[in-house]
Amino acid sequence: MSNYFYKCSCGQPYRLEHEGSIPIRDKFIAKCPSCGKELSTKASSIDVTFHFDPSFKKEK
């Protein structure tokens, strides 16, 4: 079981996995699978992967 350190405003937990390192910061974007909101992060990485909790159920 992975630890999810971040949450979307709808409550969807996610974590970030950074790949590589570069001297400049870049912006990385992903859509929340629960609500469709655009999530972003800035990092000094070649790539960032957003991992969302597949067991999350959005309450209505």
C-alpha cells in the first residue's frame, strides 16, 4: 500500500514520483480522475508521475 501525501479538493489522494533531475524548474499537470480538476506541480525533474489512489470513492 502506497502512502498518498497530497489530496485534490474533491478528496482524491495522490502522490508524486519524480524522475531525474535538471537545474531548472518545470510545471507538470495531470487531471484528477474523480472530478477532472487540473492538478499541477513545479519541480526540477525530467518527469513527474501522478499516482492516484484507485480505491478512492468520491462521496456525493
